[in-house]
Amino acid sequence: MIGSPDVVAFTKEDEYSQANPDLWVLPEEFSVPLHPLADSNPWAKTSYAKFTKDFILISEFSEQVGPQPLLTIPDDPKICGTFDLNYFSLRIMSVDYQASFVGHPPGSGYPRLSFVEDSRVVLGDSKEGAFAYVHHLTLYDLEARGFVRPFCMAYVSADERKIMLQFQELSLRFSQASEYLKAGNRRAFAKELQRKLRDLEYTHSVLQREEGLQREAGPQCMYSAHAVEKANELANVEKSIYEHRDLLRQISSYHRHPRRDPHAVTCQKCITECLSECEELLEKYAKFSGPFSYANRAGTEEERQGRTEIEGVEEEEDEAIKRRLSYTPQLIKAKSAKCFDKRLKTLKELCDETFYEATMELLKETERSFRGDLCYLHTRRLDRALRKKLRVTDFLFEEDLGHDDEEDVGILRPFCAVNHAADNYTLQNPPHIVLGPEPVELEALEHPDPQDPVSETGHTPESELRLGQGQMDSSPSDQTLETQESSEETKGSFSSDKSGVGPAEKPQSVASIKSVAPDPDPDPDPDSDLTPDPKHNTDLERESSSEELETTGGEDENDGDQTPVSLLEVVSELEASREDECEGLAAEVHSDLLVPIDAACCMAQEGFLYEASAPETAPHQPSQVLVVNQEPHALLPIQNDYTVGSPCSESPTTGLELPVGVLCDAVSHAEDGSDCTMSASTGSDRAASPIGYGGVVTLRQRRRAGQGALRFVRQYPFAIQALWCLLSGRTLVVLGADEGRVRRLVAALALFVPAPGKCGERIQAWLSCPFTLTDLQRWKLIGLQRVASPVGSSMLYSLSRYSRYIAILDADQKTLRCPAYHGKLLSNIADHRTYIRRGSTYFLHLQGTLCRLAAKAFLYTFTHHFHLTVSFMEGPEVVEGRRRCFLQEQLGLSEEDSQILLYLSQLITQQYLHPSTGSSSAAPCFSFNYTTSLLYKI
Amino acid sequence: MLRWILGGREAQSSVEKNSVLCIGEDQPKNCFTELQVLKGHFDIVRFLVQIDDFRCASAGDDGLVLVWNIETGERLQELRGHSQQITAIATFTCNNGHTSYTSLITASSDRSLSLWNPDTGNRVQTISDLQSSVKCLLVLERLCLWLSGGEELCVWNKDFQLQCQRQNHSDTGITALIELPKNCVAAAMDKEIVIYRLMVAADSSVSVAEIRCLSDHQDQIRALINVNDGLFVSGSHVGELILWDATEWNVLAYEHILWEEPQSCAQAEIRLAAPKPSEMSIQHLSTNGRLILAAVGSGLYVYSVLTKTVVAYRKLAHDSNVLHTMLLSDSELMSCSEDGSVRMWEIQDLPLPAEPASSGFFGMWTFGRSNKQTGPPPKKVMEIPNIRMLELTGDLIGHSGAVQMFVSFKENGLVTCSTDHLLILWKNGERQSHLRSLALFKKLEESGGL
């Protein structure tokens, strides 16, 4: 954590030979160097990663263009920064270990679908500073080569150990996502097969009729070239009908296929649904259904070869038939289309829409839950595990953990994308098996998301029409290989040289790969192309993307030059954040919250990593030794403090050259492990801050509120009284004319409200009507609008009427009216001369104090002798005496401090007796006491 | 308190003019440190009646009768059936052999009477289409009969069968009914009290005969209660308090409560205006057999039955009319008022004149004089040395409307009902806390640990 020299010192051999170790001197590994090198930040180890935070990448090995990134989650170009997704896609797609083989296996007449299990690999690219958990999966596409489309989902992080240690969970989640996708894909594939079979049958009937006509025409042309061609064509069609029928049989037998994958648990309902669907289809096409079923219409349509027109003409032509048959069969051309003429289906089209959305949701959720660096994840997990045991007092001051439970349950229950248990939608309206033109219209209506390459190519209506165009045998084409090569070249040239990175790191990463999966393919050639030329790169990118655009039939979106765009955005973001700083408040909070948390995380990290027996960590892989021995990376870039000097922000106009400069910088700094500029240049956006890593929104809000609370404590000398009121259960009314100020105060003070409820039900931030006793009972902290009107006077009336139950903080005149507080318990959190300067520090300090309070309250509540008599001999006054003795002498609490404890104890009791207050029909109790209030002025 | 919120510009006149005691927020003798707001009514809640040790029923203008568990604050039953406001409610305890069983009788403006089972919420009996709406109910448990008073007086048995009926000549009808010894009943009708005698024949048929009409009151009788077996008392709109002999029906004592201005004002000519009748109207009477507590206007008046003298009084006990009072003991009493508060009082001995007393008290130090007009000559109150004072010991503020009534469940708490549609259950916080701890350890034991 602190640096390798410290670690060496710790493990040096003469440790035991020390004569008299001074017990009071901190062990060296805990000491912080007093004068760290000026340019080094001990917490931020250099990461070479060009992306600012972890993301999920979905890539495809396209048979047309080779490996290509499809989308990232979060879908934000800023995340990836200068990171070359194309190159990385190539890397991750090149380690596909799915035991896949396609095509015609020897001995079988028909092409076989291969039911491949997903493969899971951890892959590192030390040059790029990127490590990834890579999950390969295969989807079926009738038009694709070998009917398969290889995809992969990757969790990309700059921290290798994060991936290694979270491997199990990552694997679990990505398996789940993969199951979603595959389930949807099977469904879509079956639908497509059905459509194709119809087309084929129709074609068959047409051809048969033609042949019959020819036969009638006379025997002389029986053996003409034309006739032979026709006969061949007919035979071909028949063959392909058999083939497709076999495919349908295969896909429907999917579920009978034994799964080796332990994670592959599927929803039983989905399975049965899918099975019945497929069987229905099979039934339908079991026999070579009526060859002349479409003959009556074939004559009229024979000459129409242009597929694109058929649909339109059909619509006018025969509405009745169309209504009956929601899909119009089309003639299949015998000649197979060129590989690049067709547009490959997007991921969304490959999988059922519902399933696709569910997968995206799941992946987004995964991304969210893995935010933060390893020690953060670990401490959070520890925290949660601990707090699960503290249900009794947990509700007092901690944010709600409710959704954590769901998380755990979600992992354990069988995966079901459409959520059969809860969601009736799919049950009520099962997707139609027969696809009509309607989905096309629907899709066309959607606004294509410019950031999303999937939707980019997916919304052209005519592309849908071309679906039937696919050929039966997709032979491997040279074109594909070429593209693959060229794209590899492209990526290679873009991957910058990092000669500064010693080869020492490479074996490690390779080893780590090996630990998870046998890796025949090590890192790509490090010396591939040493000339970083961004312009050239973008040109190439443009080329490749334009190529793609040609095939897709025209789109104005251009996803090729993401890099400069994102950089410019980073710059603008930087400027924006600086503006914010000028504004003061928000940015200040932001930066304030950042640093100490980092430090704390790093502190925790050391212990955690060397402690192999930590119960919460995932079962360790054999590679653990390798992983642990590496120098820890502190991945969270330190922001804001370092942004100023970054070249990025200085020269926004030269955005295109920036990556190079930054990279050179990175290389030059690589040795001493302090690449601040690097992390700064890309890490300045707000989303990447550790606050964002918090995940839980309420926690983030609470931390932010820490700054407000600190300001309140420092600003108001009577803050201690206000805090006492809140903690002892006296409703505090914040009165003010300015809504913003009142809301800010309420947000800050909300930290001190015990048991604020899951979503802060006991806090009313802004109220502009007179309140009643019921409101006082419900809310413990109220922001009240001061108005000069009849409403205002009635409000003042209610204020004075209920003054015995409330404390009134006047935000405008800066007065507080509440009972006197003489205790000392709160003096350390409400000291207006506190030395704490940062909101987050104060928040943690506060959390500690409140946690201790809760523990005391717990002890008090559940100690039998303080409440009940031990024997019949003693009267209630003995119990009272014991209680007082405990509170005053053992805990050293004054009268007012005891009230805090009593109130907390009361809350704990209520929570324990009625875990969910909503269930009991009785109204909640409202306790108070009759004491004189004083008016405090600033 | 209000002043600093208003920024000090508001006139303080209202505060200073108001001579009602303000006890402030420090109330060490007030043990009601916990409350529960009971919601359920949609209109003014006027009546509260105690069913047993832990249940009470509330009724109001919305025609609803709600049964509450006052230990937990739960609403146990909702008795629906009346379409208009409830005008009277009474409990009817039937003691058949070994089990006693309490049911509720309600009367409503929709001219119906209902008998309810508060355990199940069922309407057991109902009578509708009465000639007039019933204004008061009286249960004679000894005879297993009950009476309803309105424009006519009806006698019913426990099975809701009309036993006999008697028309009235008065147009105001019977406003109050009390039971007297020897099967007699006193009914307050306007300015008169009419004594009826119930005669149960051998075939258990009941007849009612008017025996006597007492017309000593000058104005409408507002309150009529039994003091003890031998006495009853009535109060009128103009402040007449008459103590009657329950068997002979003659006047034992007559007090005319006139809130007089303090004698210190020498300029007697100034108080030319007689006090408004409403200021002297006896709204409510309560007794514990030894003392009579009268709610007179916005004041309180304590009268000793034994000495037939005033014990203590306070002209301005509340900001507005006192609606309900109760004597908790010989020295403690409680009152509620239209001003939305419930106040607790203590009858204390006067401090010696030499002692410095609080200005708040002396500011309204008054010696009223019971002014007699007719009847037995009153003793000179002024000279009685043992007059004591009513000291405010606590107040309960919670309702935003007039507090109509309250029922005390002793240490279990106090229930108040109000025009703001709410009931509030006031409890002793310490006791509740203790009870909760008991429950906690019980649950802890049951579940075998946390």
C-alpha cells in the first residue's frame, strides 16, 4: 500500500533479532512517510489504464469485420477515455475457449448446431493496463456462418486482483446474463427458422409448379439445361428444407442437452414455455407439409423477384390473406448472396427484445455493484455482513440494506430474464412466433440511440426485409479474413508502445490467465506497431466504420472516432467541474469527500489482501499467490487536486494529439509509479469519483450531507442543542423564508435523525402549510416555510401551540428555541471549533459516534436488570436505581444525555416488538416531556 | 414565545389582556408524557364511553361508533349503521347470573336506537322511525330497563321492547335523565325538573307516573347529576346551582354563581354591564359524592356538599367555555374546553398573605360572592377562612379543536375527543416504557434470544 520498500522492511530477516522493540512505536508498515516525494502520491499507484473506471464491454467476432466492440456499460464514451475498444475486442475475442465446432460433422447429413458451453477467462493486457473477465458465448443466427455468432462480454478493470478475487461472483453474474441472452436467442432462432421454412416451402411449391409446367411443355425440353437447373434447384430447396427442419429439431432439443456449466441454471418456466413452442413448431413441420399450399399464389408472384417490393405490393394486394397469414412467404433465391451483401443481425435482433432488455438491466446492475476498487468492495461487503447481524440497531443510523437481500436472493434463484415470478407481462402476451411486419414498424418508431452501435444498425426498416435473404450455406469467405486482419492492423497501430513497461509484468498476467483457463494465446505482440499516429488511426477507423456503414445501407452516425470526441468531452467536463468549483459548494464537497475515503480504503486493503482467511472473499484460485505478491494498485485516481496541471486541460484545441502526449508522460512516469497526470487527464469527470463508487444513493447523499452538517456545527454555536433535540427525539422545525437554505439545513441535519426510515419518511424537507400534531408524530425534522400571510399566521399559531413538543430553528434570524442541554456526550460531534475540515471526515466521525451511541442503547435496552426486577423482594425503585446507576455512573451520562439513550432505546424496543410498523394497526406513540425551552441566539 | 417568532412587532396586548393562567412548558406534575393520535372519525367526536378496563367507544357527528383498545391504541370495531349524528350513547351491562355482559346503546338524529355488541361489532337490535330523536339515555340496570328521553319519555326493556311511553308538554324535550331512589327518575325539561316514578306491575308491565315538577330554576337547566344516594344537583344557564334532596325533592342549597369583579375596583359604577349569561352558564357538573365541580362558563367552581359552601373556584380557568370536567380525587380535577386544551388542577390551600405569591395568581385574585336571591340564605363566603385555590398543575395540548369530552382510565391513560375529528390517548410515558420493556423481554424469551 505504502510502497514496496515498506513491505520489504516488514519481511526482512533481522526482524526477530531486534533487541528491545519499542512497543509504542508504530510498526513500520503502518507508518506514513512524513515527507513523501513531492511528485508522488502514495495512495494512487500508477495505473496505465486509459479508462477512468471499470466497464462492461460486449464484443462480437463478426464474420464480416472481425472482432468489434458492440457496446459498453455504462454507455458513456468518457468512461473508456482513450482506451482502444477495438483493439481490446480483438484481444478478448482471440481467447475464445468455447469448444465450438460447427458445420457438418462427419457422419451426419445435416449441419449441426453446436451447443457450446460458455467459457470464462481472465485476461490481462498489462500494456493497456486493462484486465478483463471475459465471458464468451455463442448465439445462433440462421444467416451466420455455421449458424453461430460468437460474442463475448467482458468486465474490464484496471485492477487485476479485483477481477481475480471477484471471479466467482463475476462469473455468476455473467453466466446469468449469458443465460438471458441465450434463452432469448433460442426463441428468436426458432422464430426465424419457422419463417425460413415457410419461405422454403413456398419456394418449393413455386419451383414444383414451374417444373410441372415444363414437364407439360414436352419431353423435348425435359433434359434441357434449363430443366436440369430447375430440378437441381428443387432438390436444393428440398435439401435445405430438411436441413432447416433438422435445425429446428435440434434447437428444440436444447434443453435436453446436458449442461456442464454449473452456473447454467435456467428458469423452469422459460424452459417449458420454449419447449412447448418449439414442439409446436416441430409438429407443424414434421411432415413435408403440403407442397402446393402456396401454389395458388405462386403464379401471381412468380415474376416478382425483388424481395423488397413484395411486402409493399402484398399489402395492397391481398389484405385478407395477409391478415390470415401474418407473414408472407418469400421466394428464396437459389444463388447465395455474398457475405457482405447481407446485414448481420444486431444483438438485439438476435435475442428477443424482452430478453435483451433484461440482460442489459442485469449487466448495468452488475456494473453498479462492482464499482469501486477492491478494498472498497471488500469493506462494503464486510460492512454489510456485519450489519446483517446488527438488525436490531441497524435501522437507527445506517442506510437501508434492504436491496442487498434481494441481491443475494437474485443470485441464488434460477435465472429468468423475463422474471416469471413477478412479471406477468410475458405470460399474458407471449411474443408471437410468427413475425409480421409490425415489429419493423415498432422498431422504426424507436429513436435510435446514437451511442449504441447495436441500435445504430438495427433500425432501418429495409434491413428487416433483407432477413430472408440469407443463404443456406455460408461458406467462409476470404473477405472476412481480410477484414479481420486489417482490423487487427488497425488496432495494432493504435495500441501505443509502452517500452517503459518491463517484461516483468507480462508473465504475471499470463500466469494469471493460466490460472483460470488454459491460455494458449499470450499477449499480442508487444512490438506490433510502434508508431502511434492518432490521425492515421482515426482515418482507419473511419474507413472501417464507413465500410460498415456501406453494408448497413447508410447511417449518419459515426462511431469510429470516439477517441477525440471523448477527450474533448473530458476537457469540457474539466472546465465544467472547475466552474463548479468556482461556485463553491458542490465541488468542494466533492473533493472533500474524496481523499480520506481513498486513504481509508488503502489502509484496509493491505490487511485484506494478505489475509487469506477472510471469510467474505470468493474462494481463492490457485493463482492467489501470484496475485497477492503483486504490488497493490490503488486504482482510484486522485482527482481535482491534480487536474490543474494536466496537459489535457491546458490545450483543449489539440485534442487529437493528446493521447500521445499523455501516454509519453505515462511512460516517463511509469517507473516511479506515480502517474498522476494520466489519471488526472481522464479521471476528472464527476462520475468517476469515489462518491459515485458508493453505489447506494442514500449513502452518497449522507456523505454529502456530512459537509452541510459540519458547516452547521461550525457556524452555529447552539448546534449542540439542535443535535441533542434531534437525537433525543424532539421534533426540530427549521423555519425559514428561503427554500434552498431550509432544504440544505434539513439535508444536513437529517444525518442526526435516528431511524429516519427507509427513504427518509421521518423527514419533511419543505412544508408550506400549518402542521398538526399528527405531523409532529410522523416527522422528526421539518423544514417550514415562513410566509407573511394568513396562512403564515396560522402556521405561527401552530408553532406556538405545539411549542412544547418541538424545537424551532429559525434559519433567518439564526435562533434556536429548545430546552437547555448541559451534557457532554455530543460535544465531540458538535464542537464549533472542531479541527475537522472535510465533510466526509466529519461524516465518518459522526458515524463512529452514533454507532457507539447505538451500541450503548442496545446494551441498555437488552439488559434485563435495568428494566425488570430480579426478585420479588425489590421494588420498582431498586430497578430505577440500577438504571440510574448505569446511565449516570457507568456511562457517565447527564440527565439530558440519558434522554438520548432512552429515546434510542425506545426506538430499538419498538423496532424489536414491531419490526414493520406498518403491520400494526395501532397509531405510533409520540413521547415528549415537559421542560422549559430557552431561546438561543448566535 | 409567539413574540419572538413574529419578530417582536406584534402587539402583546392579547397576551397581557388574557389573564388566564399560562403554566408554561415545565410541568413536573404532568405525567402524560406520551400520546397516541387515534384517527377514524370524519366529523366532530362528541361522546366517549368506557366499556371496560381497556376499551372505550367514541361516537360523533359522522354517525360512527368506534371501539378502541386504549392499551395499544388499536381500533377494535367500527360500528356503522346510523346515518346521522349520534345524540346519546350509553353502556348497558346485563348481569345474567354469573356473566356480565356489556353492550352499547346509541341514539341518533336519524330517530333510531341501536344496541351493539362491542366484541363483534354486530348491531344486535335496532329501532327506527321513532317519533322524535332521542336526546338522552338512562339505563336502570337494577330493573333491567332503560329509558330514552326526547320529546317523549320511553321505557324499554333489555330486549328493546317498548314498555311504556309518555308524551311531554314541553317543546324542548327532556335534556337529561337521572335515576333517583325508590324507582324514581328525574328528567330535566327546560327550566323544570320532573320526577317520574316507575311502577312495575306483577305481570312485569311498567308504567310511568309524574309525581312532582320542580320549577325553582330561572333558566334552562343545563346539567343534572346524582351526587350520592340522597342528593342530586342541577345547574342552569344563568349559573344557578341547586342541590336537591333525592327523596323529598326539596331544595337543600341554592347557589347563584355570578362571577364578580374583584372588590379592588372601587369604581363600582364601571361594571354596569351584567355578565353575559354564557359566562355563567353551567355547562357541566361532576361530582365524587363529596364535592361538586361545576363548569361555569370558562371557569371552574368547586362546591362542597358537606359544608354547602364553595371550596375553590377560578373564573378564568380556560380561554373558552369549559365543556367537560372531572374530579379525580378530593384535590385533583381536570377540565377540558373549547380552547382545545385539557387542564389539570389541584385544590391547594391558600398561601399565607404574607408570603410572596406569584403575580400570575394575584393578578386574578378574586373573591366572588355567592349571591343569593331566593332559597336558603348563603353563608358569607367572604369570611370563610378555609377557601382554597385552584392551582394549574398541567395542561394537555394536542387537539386543534374544542375538546368535547374525556374519559380517564386511571393509570392506563386518558382519552380525549375533539371537534378536530381526532381522539388522543394520553399516557404515562414511564409506565408505557416499562410495559414495552416487559413485552420486549417476553418476546426475547419466546424467541430464545435475539
